Amino acid sequence: NAGVTQTPKFQVLKTGQSMTLQCAQDMNHNSMYWYRQDPGMGLRLIYYSASEGTTDKGEVPNGYNVSRLNKREFSLRLESAAPSQTSVYFCASSEEAVVFAQGSPLHFGNGTRLTVT
Amino acid sequence: EDQVTQSPEALRLQEGESSSLNCSYTVSGLRGLFWYRQDPGKGPEFLFTLYSAGEEKEKERLKATLTKKESFLHITAPKPEDSATYLCAASGSARQLTFGSGTQLTVLP
């Protein structure tokens, strides 16, 4: 079982460049999420998609856009990268959205390590 | 605002030396308290969900407990392979999931 797959694993960008982080899950989950993880801070939610066709902002959405391409795939786009976006980005999925249900556990990918110079 | 605080930030144990990790939470209307394990270079891996004070769950050498203000992750006779960062997260009536910053556990052989 692949679970949640993220590409690329590593990326270096220059300030102002754009890129898209890809995420796919094979567990038939309804909800998908994008988090960032920075040293000394907890995981912070960027955007989520409670179900196919819907997306909503999380705690730190500025500078990002998302697309729920289908039930399996959820991409994160940085239109104009900034050094403050240097981070590790995790995609996750769950059977139901935390927002709407008791809170089924999240299943995470192995992350994309992004450096913006 | 929901808050989750984990302590200590780092913990070094000798193999076989039992200890506990703490997760203090301030969350209105707790809907679930989650524990995850994160290995270096990997994403968090789900361990437990606790829903109400007094609840306990066990998995191998790990036992998670919950009170109205805290959760503890007890590690009994740890082995080097238990070395990882342990994250807790709480979901409340605000309908969001708040993560703590984690406890980095190192178990020395």
C-alpha cells in the first residue's frame, strides 16, 4: 500500500519562482490536507479539502493556492515563492474531515522539503 | 484559542528506562486527542485517539492516558527503535486540529 505519495521530495526555488507540490492517496479517503512543519512549531494547516470539489483555508493560507483535482489528488501551488515559505510540507488524508466529524486520524505522506533562497 | 503544549522538548533515556511524555491542552469541547510518531525524514504516523477523560489505550510498549487537561504517553522499558519525535494534537468544538511541537525521544542502547 502506497498510502499518501508526495512529489517532489526536495526542491530549491529562488524568490519569485512558482511551483506545484503534488499529492495523491490510494485509500479512497474523502478529505485531504496540506500542512507545513517548521522547527519548534507544531504542524500548521494551510488548506484542506473536506470532499471532492471543495477547498477551504486553514490557519496559514497566504501565498498558497490549492486544487482538488479528483478524489485521489490534491495539489499545492506557490505562485511567487518567498524565503518565509522555506519549510517541510506534508500532505495528509482522512476518511472524514476533522471539521465535520469526531476526527478520524490523519494519514501523512513523507513530505516535500522546500528551500527558497 | 486552542493550545497544545508538549513537554519535555527532548528526552534521552537508557534502554529499559521507563518514562512519560506530557501533552497539556486548552481546547473547548474536546472531540479527540491524537498521538503520532514521527521518524526523521518521514511524515507523522498515527498511534492513538483518546476521546474522554479516563480513557487509556496501549500498543506494545506505549500507553496513552487522558485527563481533562493533559494526556500522557507512557513508555515502558523502551528500546532504541522507539527513538522518534512524538506529536500530540487536539480537536475541539472550534472544529480545527491543533498540534503540539513534539517531544524528541532518544533511547540509548
